[in-house]
Amino acid sequence: MASAQAVSDQITSAFSNLPRSQKLVARFVVDNQYFVAFASVAEVAQKAGVSAATVVRFCQTLGYEGYPHLQAAIRQGFSRFMTTAQRLEERLTAPVSEDDVLAQAFSTDINNIKYTIELIDPVTFRAAVDEISRAAAILVVGGGISAPPALFLSHSLQVIGFPVRVVTSGGIPLSLELSALKPGDLLICIGFWRYFREAVATMRWAREVGVTRIAITDSEVSPLAQLADYAFVTTTDSIGHSVSPLASIALVDAFVAALSFRRPEKTLAALRKVDMAYNESNLLLEG
Amino acid sequence: MASAQAVSDQITSAFSNLPRSQKLVARFVVDNQYFVAFASVAEVAQKAGVSAATVVRFCQTLGYEGYPHLQAAIRQGFSRFMTTAQRLEERLTAPVSEDDVLAQAFSTDINNIKYTIELIDPVTFRAAVDEISRAAAILVVGGGISAPPALFLSHSLQVIGFPVRVVTSGGIPLSLELSALKPGDLLICIGFWRYFREAVATMRWAREVGVTRIAITDSEVSPLAQLADYAFVTTTDSIGHSVSPLASIALVDAFVAALSFRRPEKTLAALRKVDMAYNESNLLLEG
Amino acid sequence: MASAQAVSDQITSAFSNLPRSQKLVARFVVDNQYFVAFASVAEVAQKAGVSAATVVRFCQTLGYEGYPHLQAAIRQGFSRFMTTAQRLEERLTAPVSEDDVLAQAFSTDINNIKYTIELIDPVTFRAAVDEISRAAAILVVGGGISAPPALFLSHSLQVIGFPVRVVTSGGIPLSLELSALKPGDLLICIGFWRYFREAVATMRWAREVGVTRIAITDSEVSPLAQLADYAFVTTTDSIGHSVSPLASIALVDAFVAALSFRRPEKTLAALRKVDMAYNESNLLLEG
Amino acid sequence: MASAQAVSDQITSAFSNLPRSQKLVARFVVDNQYFVAFASVAEVAQKAGVSAATVVRFCQTLGYEGYPHLQAAIRQGFSRFMTTAQRLEERLTAPVSEDDVLAQAFSTDINNIKYTIELIDPVTFRAAVDEISRAAAILVVGGGISAPPALFLSHSLQVIGFPVRVVTSGGIPLSLELSALKPGDLLICIGFWRYFREAVATMRWAREVGVTRIAITDSEVSPLAQLADYAFVTTTDSIGHSVSPLASIALVDAFVAALSFRRPEKTLAALRKVDMAYNESNLLLEG
């Protein structure tokens, strides 16, 4: 399987012989492989300041049939763009010893949090807190590996008194929630590679309806980020075969804390009602 | 509200005047406040090597009506033993400025992970991986703030081919799952302060049926830990009003990685089937 | 096991020797066994026009230790008050032959519908339709055997544009929904023998909060009916070991039809949005 | 909108002038409009004993551009093939008065049950009971209006001790369940017009894996019936805008009764365990 390095090396060694306009493409591609993994030929052309035809010729000079073939090679280079089965196969070529699993898993998670805090813009964070505070109704969407942060967010918002609904599976329940979205509502969509088609369709529907959209995702060029008013990129590295939602859990916790500090009286009133309801149902071991 | 320090200080200043047997109780209580927060008078007496009557007299010497009153004071000293409303009230006396929420939330989470890795015993971890590997059927239980790690665990186990069921709410669905548990099955119960009565009842039922029990919880003396064959203590600090399940998400990720490295062929076969099913349903944006 | 007839026979044969005031109790009990199965001693005394002491003496004259013991005998007389295991044991003494299961099951269901239509008061039906039409928010609650009609109602209401939420399990999700109920909201609670404690607690909470309550249940003296503003009694006979929610499904369908005829424009607008959302997600085989 | 009668009338008035081979098609179409609503041109040709070209010429003789256009006209003729919005629009041209809603709804339901009992073949019923009895694992699938009978079936099977799982929404959860299906398992899929794409894909996947399939649906030519080993057709008429799952609820109750009579000891043991679990959790108002 090609590594990200492989495509870069290929471009680098071909670089000196490229015509000037293709050199512009070459530089852009090497510096923006993540973007190229998702962008159309027109987008790459525009960013690189050349024509689409030049981008295609660049691909052919490198020996690819066309732009999609270069793009596929770049995607293959990112382990996060593999299927889970491909990822595990790669992991198994140099598996972590069982004694080291714990240490490596937790150190990967510390890095996930450290990288993510650098990726979060405090101004965007505050703006998103504003949007959540004033939304008429909030819909949280996240399935599969994104269901845990989606549930954590919706549960926490419900506990502190927000009008929130959550959908962790697609199909009919999601369609019914979408059909009820109105301007003034807020959609918070959580999704990581491999992006689910329905998550993207959800963002698109919300945009058409005029609903504000927050995305919690794993790349600035993820389709969810591109459809969002406010996008939060979290790092999702895992030593296992899949991606980890851990950093998004940290982000959700920060959102919930900021929201409760922002409107303390409403939050306290809501928490006290929840305590009353828990007591009424005798749910807790210690009252 | 009394702080944990307050009770310690009270005991320390009374210490020199205590009779010898009460000094044994005093030392034990100061050193084991978490344990005392949950233990019965008989348990404290046994651990301290004195009679139950001595423990009661010690409480009265300090000015408490009896053991439950000392215990209540100790519990009050731990912010994690407050209701969520009480916690938020305390936070609001010295709220984190909105600019600092992100930084403090993420640094709290890094500490959660660092502390938790020290609390996990690798031998117990491997033993739990063994139990999960050989279980005839696995039931994962976790509600409220514990639902996200419960879902993350059950989803990940299902994806790599384990026979797992999950219950994130109590009542009828939980009772039906319990009624079907058999020896050879495995229960993984996730719960943090404030412990839900049904989570504890679930562990007790499983013990009676002869089902192996793993607990992911927040204290060695939590009722879930005490009913478990294998208990994993995670740190759950949050700058908000509630507790954070973040470290348990990290632990679950480590479990899933260890399980997939342990039986790579079965895992790969399961992942490939899931990929096929996703493709068949055209679920993914990129096949 | 005592039959309902058994207690009646016992009272009838003792009748002539009873003092006059106990005769009043005797007549009331024979005529209102369903009511007595749930009523307190004070309620029976009041309805029969005697003192509570007279009711107790009546019980003792018949040979029962007290009122609860008479009540228990009456309950045993109704097969619907048995546990499901007891019901099945009774069924198995004279099982339906497999060839007759289909015919008997369907003829029991026709009777369920015929009896239920006689039990529904059209005026109460229209009043309930009014309440649903004007509710600010609707919470539908039903677990176990009541989950199917609860889901059918909430799904149908959501499709035609009502602001509805549903809880089909107890515990935390139900408590959170309860904590958010406000005056102006509407609770629709569905529950049959054996009544779940949480369903009753839900009705009680809603009453305290000042929320209008509709019950769909199986007896006018069911605890849900007694806590409701509008109670609908459906017949739940089944040839199997449990009760059947079939007649409640019929009732729900009537509610949904009446609601859509009541506000056709809103209904059409909602249905068209749902169709759009289904098409957008390509959910249907035939667009 | 064309009525079913309209197409029949059109064919009837053209009949005498048709060539002999097209008369064969004409007769087949008039007698089998439901089949034609779904069948391919090849299937109609084969059933009518003519060539596909003859079927196409027949359509053109009637004035349709081709076979799909005749098929569309036939579908339009069935109100059950309308979208829910179209159905409601038609209903509103002659709405049921609110006073009559209850009576008409319940009499429609009695007819649903009467028609359905005639449509169920007792031999197929017993064969399906056999399959459920011996399945290694049972997956029940039904979304939207089919979720209530799906839940009723899975809950009832779980209570009497069957190894059953249920999926009431599509997307990831359904795909994960499908990925785990093995020969020896049983799929019970419930779906009515408008058929959901994922329900059909589920049946197809199960067939490829070699899993036995039971369909509960609304027409012998529904795509679910065509993919099933055992198909049960229920009538789904409703006075409202949608279809009613009521008759399928009756069918499920018959299945559950037959299964509990078939293996009384296992059923009783399971019911007693459920009673124990309910008592342990103190779920019931009356123990």
C-alpha cells in the first residue's frame, strides 16, 4: 500500500522536469495532501492558480490516468482513509505487544487531547456556545463511533435544560427529525472518517432549510466541516483498527461547562428538577 | 459545606486526647476516607482492628450523633459525592472564565488520563481481556453519563465480531436482559458517582446467577467495584457540574485494541463482513 | 386458584346471616369486584356508605384476616391479575390446539375491538383530540407490551407534525423527560396490567406539575385511569400468556385519523416534508 | 388521479379489437393488477404466455409509451400505492365526520382482522412456528409503521426465552446486525407499503448468507414476500392517511401463543425468570 510519503517522493523526484504551471500544482499537492484527498479538480486548480487542464496534465505526467487516480493514491497514503479491515491488517504487521497496549493507548489519547486543543479556535468556540445558548431547538446527530459523543452531548444538554433531541441511527428516525427542522434551530453533527452518507445529507438538508450547523469532525476538509457554519476538528488517533472519539468527548465536556457557566440560574434550576425526578423515581443509590 | 480537609482537621486536633483504641479508628478514617464514605460500621471496625462499639464511641467523641453522621460529613467533603446541583453551586463561587474553559477542560482531561493509567493494573487488564475473549455472551450496561462508554464498548465489540448486547436505560429492557444471563456469560457494568441503584442491582443479580463481572467505575470502594471480579477505576474529574466519562473511553479503546491483537483472524473476518454490509447499504461516503 | 366466582359464592352464601351494614358492603363488593381489587378500605367504605370498621368486620366475618386478604382473594380471581407465568400455567391446563390457535387468536382480537368501541366515550375522545391538538409538547410513555402502541402513536404524531417525544423504557431517560415537563404540555401514558411502578409515578409527577394527562389502559380503576384527566379503557384479552395491545393500536389509529382531519393543512404540509426527507435520503423503494 | 377501475375499463373497451396474443396480456393484467404493479415486463410476458414484445405492443395499443407507463397508471389506481400526502388529500375530498371517526376506524380494523385470517395459510403458519422454534438466533426488522409489530414480536419472544434481537431503524445498527447473521439464524422482516429500501436489502442479504426468512407484509407481490421463505400477507387499511399495522399485531400474538403452547416448560421457566427480574428491580406495582 502506498504511503503518504510515496506520493510526495514521486512528485519531488519529478519536480525539476515539470513545466512551470505544473510546478505550481506539484507544490500545492505536496503541501495540502489532506485537501487534495477530498477536493475536486476545479478546487485544486483554483487554489493552485492554474487551469483544470493543467492539473490533469500534471497527473498524467506523474503516470496517473487522471486526477481521480492521483487522488486515490493520496488517500491510500493516509491510514485514516483505509477501511477498518485495511487499518487492522497494517497494524498487525507490527502489532503492539499486549504489555504495551495500555501504555500506548493512553499516550495516544494524551496526544489526541494535546493536538485537539491546538486545533480549537477559542473565538469559534465562543461563537458556537452562543449559538447553542440561543437555539430554539437543538438536534444532535452522530452514528457508529460518533454515537458516544453525540449521546454525551445530548444527555448533558438535556440535564442542564436545553431543548435537545438526538439521533444515533439513520433511516426513518433521522428523516423524521430532519422534516421538523426550522430556521432558528441548530444542528450539531458529529462524524469522523469514514464519513456516513446520511451525516453529510443531514448537513446539506439543514443548510437548505436555513438551520445553523456545527460540525465536530476530524479534518478541515471533511465534508461535514465544509457544510458547517462552525467546524471543530479533533484528532482521532487510536492504536486499534478504528478511530477514537475521545477528543470529541473532551470537547463536548468543555461545551457543557461553558454553557452552564454562561447561564448559571437556568442550569441550576434544571439540575434541581433532574435531582427531584431522580429522587422521585428512587434511581440513585445515595440520594 | 464541609471539605474533606475539615473532617481530617477535626480528627487531627482531637487525636491526642483519644483513648488508644479510638486512635486506631482515627488513623484508619483519616487514611481511608473514601472507604469510610461507603463502608458499614462493622467493616470499619474490622479494618481498624477494634469493636464496632469503639467506632461509634469515636464518632460521639468527635461530636457526631453516630457513625452515619460522621459518614455523611465525610461524604460532604468530597465534591464528587455532591448532587450535580450542589457541584455547580460550588463551581459558581469561583467560576472558570470563559476564555479559560477550553484550556482548563482539556488539561483536566489530560490529568484524568494520566491518573487513570496509574490506577489500571496490567495483570487485571490482561485477565479481563481473557474473560471478554472467552465469554459465551457479553452484556454491557451503562446509563446516563456512562451510556457513552457503554455504547462505545458494545459498538466496537460488535464490529470485531463479539456476541454483545447493550442496555443504556433501566426498567424493562434491563430486566429482560438480566433474566437471560447464564453462567459463562460476562457482564461489563459502567457506572460513576452518583451510582444508579439499577446498576448495582444488575451486578448483584449477575453474581447470584454465576456470571463473571467487570466494573468500570470511579473508586475501589464504589459498590460496583465491590461486586466485580475485575474492577477498573478511572478518574472522572470535570470542570463542569458533572463527572466526565473520558478516561473510561480511553480504557475501552485499549480493551478493543488488545482484543483485536489477541485474535487477529476473527477480527479481520468480522471487519470485512461489516465493510460488506456497509457497502451493500451504501452507508459510506467513500466505499 | 380461587376464581372470581368463588369469592362471590362465598359472599352470597354468607349473605343472609350478615348484619345490615355488612350487607351493604357485601352487595357493593359483589357488584364492583374490579374496583375493590384496587381500592383502599376507606374508598370501599365510602362507596358502600358504611364505616371503614364495618368493611373490616365484613372481611373477618367471611373468614379473612383483614381487608387486604379479601382484596388478594378477589385479585386472584381475575386471570388478568395473575403473573404471566401463572396465566400460562392456567392456559396449559386446557391448551388451544395448534390448529385452532390462529382462529381463536383472531376471534379474540375481533372481540377486543368490539368491546373496546363500546367502552370509548365519543365525548371524551373528542376532548382528548382537542388536548392533543393544542398541547405545547407531547410526551408519550409506554414500556414492555405498551411500547408498541406508544411507538405507533409517537411515530404517527411526529409524521403529521406534532412536537412529540416518546419514552419506552424507564430509568434515566424517563426521569429526564419528566424533569422538562411544563404546564401546557400533555402526557399520554399507556399501560396495562401488570402496571409498571414508573408509569404510575409518571402520571403522579405530571399531575403535580400541572400537566394534562391521557391514559390508555385496561380498567377504569387502573391506577393510570385514576390519575388521568381522560382515560380510555381498552380490552386486552389474548389467548397467550400475556395481554394484547391490539385494541390500543386501533384506538391510536382513530386518534391519528381524527387529528389529521381536524387540521388538514398542517398535516399535509408535514406529510410533504416527510416525503421530501424520505426522498432526499432515498429511503423508499418507490419514490 | 386514475382509479384502478379506470385502467380496467380502458382495457375492457379496447379488448375486442386486440390481436389474440394481446388479449392474453389484457386478461392477465385485468386479473392481476397487484402483480403487474411490481412485476417486470419479462415476468408479465412469462405469466401471460406471450413474448415481452407483445406486452410492450399491448401497452402502446392502449396509448401508453411503454410498459413502465402502464405500470405507473396501475399503481396510481391503488390508494395504497400513493404517498401518505396523496392519500390524505384524497381522504380530505370526502372526510369522515369527527363523530364517525371512532366507529369507522374500529370497523375498518375488524375488517382488517377478518380479511387477514383468510389470507393466512395454517400450514405456512405452522411451518413458520417450526422455524422460529429451532432458530439459533432470531433477528426482527421493522421500521416506521412496522416498528410497533417488530417490537411487540421481539419483546414477546424475549420474554418467553428466545434469542432475539430487533432493529427498528436502518443505517449502522442494521448493517452490524446483518454482518453477524449466520446460516441457522432466522430473519423476520416486517414491512408494508411504502416499502423501505433497507428492508428489501436486508432480505436479500439474508438470502445470500443462507438465512431463513419470514416476511410479514401487505401483498403477495410485495418485494419482501418475494424474497421470503414464508410470507404472511396482512390487510393494512386505515381511515387515516397511512396504513395500519393492526392485523400484524394480531398475527404476532398468534405466533407467540403458538410458540408458548409448543414448548410450555421452556416458556414457563423463562416467564418465571422474567418475573424474578421484575421483582428484583421492583418494577411492578403489584408484585
